[in-house]
Amino acid sequence: MALEITFRDATLEDLPKIVEIYNSTISGRMVTADTEPVTVEDRLNWFYEHNPTKRPLWVVETEDKICGWVSLQNFYGRPAYNATAEVSIYLDESFRGHGLGKTVLQKVIETAPRCQVETLLGFIFGHNEPSLRLFEKFGFEKWAHLPEVATLDGVKRDLVILGKKLS
């Protein structure tokens, strides 16, 4: 899939599509620990926690259609961790499995230093092999393994924290 991909700062008008893409991942039990769909209202505070210079929330577009989103979020919420950010990537169902995640993660790695981010973290379920492979392909290493810390539909799931130093 050779697509012309662009990134832009998300606007409040994009939030319904961002939520729709996020909610589309819940039933698969691979990506998020949410077990029920969220609403736009549920995500308003999260939306406003982002800002273009330090903690961007970008929509990923092709031909003026939003095909995904990516965000950098604070890690642990204390000032000493300001140079560390958690990266989250969510793609529209029709764009998954076509290599778009590589383009998005490359953009994050290239842009993060301009956001004063020196360390990126990915919080990924242990059974989410595609995401684990993607992050490892870009040099992320396993920094933590939290066994059976989540329960999805009665199944205990591991959380893996992958990290990458950028400087």
C-alpha cells in the first residue's frame, strides 16, 4: 500500500474520529485495556492534555481522510519525567497490517526530540505480537514485563513496557 501520508495536529473537530478509531480496537482485546467503548466526552480531558510543542496528538491522513492517530503522553505525571513520553498509535481498521505503523512510529522517533523527549515508552500487551514486533524493529527494547496485570474477558494478560533512548 503506497500511500501519501500526512500528519497534522488534531483539532477538537477530529475527536469523534479519534474516538471511533480507538473504540474499534476494544473488541479485539489486543490494544487497549478499556473493555467498553468510550465517548467523545470521556476523552475531552485527555485531548486537552496534549499540546503541539511538548505532547502532540496528531491525526494521520491520506487523501484528506483520517486513517489513524498518534500521541505522546506524559509518563507518570511528575516533572522529573518530563523528558520521557509514552507513545500510542491507533489505526483505522482498513489501514492496519499495511505498514502504516512503521511510517507513524518513524515520524514519532524523528519528531520526539523537538518535543524535548529523550526517552520513548510503549505499553503493549504481551499477546500483541504485531505491535511488539513493530516497536522492536525500531530499536525499542523490553524494559519491563508485568505478568498478568490485566484481565480481559476473564483471561489474565501481561503488559510489556518497551523503551528507546533517543539521545
